Amino acid sequence: MLVLLLHGKTGLSIELAKRINGEIISADSMQIYKGLDIGTAKVTKEEMQGISHHLIDICNIDEKFSVADFKEMCYDKIDEIFSREHNPIIVGGTGLYFSAVVNDMQFGKQDFDLEYRENLYNLAESNSNEYVHNMLKKIDPKSASQIHPNNLKRVIRALEIAKMSNELKSKHMENEQKRISNMDNKYSFLLYAFDYDRDVLYDRINKRVDIMIDMGLVDEARMVYDLNLGSDNTCMQAIGYKEFFPYFEQKATLQECVDKLKQETRKYAKRQLTWFRNKLDVKYLAPSENIDCLINDIIKDINTL
């Protein structure tokens, strides 16, 4: 059974769905949350044009949702869509979510230590993210080399895994790679992404942030801030929201926060592109090409399988 995956480009995915009797599954780690519409660039009902979309607005902001949860729900949706004799198209920007589905990633059942986790967040706040990252370097240098110091949630989770289990995160990932190389998935996948020139991509990001500001992103970020859900909450750490917290605390100007958001979004886009190149078999599309031509090329690929 063939599953299509598209990194980005909402418009293309909807036009493709019209052509191949498709339904869209969102693979965006933030679009799952209700109320986070502007900062996540969530597709609107009008933009959907009657095409069914799944795994959007399925969680409240204070709920926890993991990549393991996504994988399980995504597989269920794929089977459900096939049962209607429709074609699933997975669309989004979260590289780990794509990998989880394509590679049928297995997730350990490590225990959680909330007190240890909170202590690590406090250490990062009182010292720095780099301080906590250095702790990981001493315990699991391979994982540390693969996780940016500012990705505090992943740094802390790697430390937590090392403390609570007998297996380092890096060792778990090595075992995963061996398993993936020998796996036989019941689905076939075609994965596409756009090959933007870096300057063009960064310019698009800057303009998109400006549009989001005009749409009311600051008010949406204020709503998240006022919830005060704690430092380990996904939404409190999400790009698009946390950058404005210094403004609400009168520690930075609004323009400084907007500039910071553009910078962090550019860094995130670069990390995601690196993830796709290194972790997945991707076919790149020319962003300047006509949408109809792109869709025709994708359909040709489908017909050759």
C-alpha cells in the first residue's frame, strides 16, 4: 500500500489530494493542539477546500503528546483512509514524525522522573542550557553531539533516559538503525520536499513571520504565556510562542522578540532540512515549478510503482 509524504506546501497537498482521491494526515507536532492556529500556520477550513484533514486539533494545550502517540494514530488513520479506498497523504514539517512512520520507529518504555526533570530545568534556568548540555556530554557524548544545546527538552529527555534505564539514548538509536535496515514495512512510501535556495527560504520565513504578527500572533503567544503550564510543557517551549515571553515580562522589546523568532525559525528550518537529507529517502521538487507540473510528476512516480 502506497503512502505519500509531503514536507511543506499546503496548497500542493490539497491540489494533489483532489487529483488522486486523497485525504491528508498532518505530521506537524504543534498543529495537534487546539487554539494554536496562527503560530503553527494551521490550515483553515476554507484552505482545505473540502479535503479531509486528520490529526489537527486533537489535543488541549495542557495535554502531553509524544511521537510514539503520533505514530500509532497515524498508522490507524492510514488504514482507515485505505478502507475508504482513498489515498493517504502525510503533510507537515516535523522530521521526527515522518521518520517514526516511514521507519516504524520503536520507542522504549523508559520511566519518567518528574523531580529529576524539574531539577534539570531549574539548572538550565539558573546557569544556562549549555550547562545542562555539558552534563549530557559527560554521560552520552554521542547524543550530545546530535542535539543542539538550545533544544532543552531533548537534552533533558536524553539525560532522563540515561538515569532511568540501562541504555543510553545513542545506543537505543544505533539499535534502531540496525532494525530499520532489516525491516519490511507493509506500506510503501514516496517522500517529497522542496529544494529551496537558502536565501529564498530565509526570505520566505521572514515574510511569513511578519504576516503572522499582522494576524495576531502576539495575542496567541500571550494566551500560551498566561496559562503558565510549566517549563516542560511542549507549547511553552514551542518556537513561535516562547520568543515573546521576554516581551510579556518587559525584558525585551516587541521588535527584538520578532527578530528572535525569525532567527529561531530559520535555524529550525535548517535543522529540519538536515534531518530529511540524513534520515530519509527524499525526492526534491523545484519550488518555482508550476503546481500542475509537480502533481503530474508525482502521479507519474505513483504509476511506475
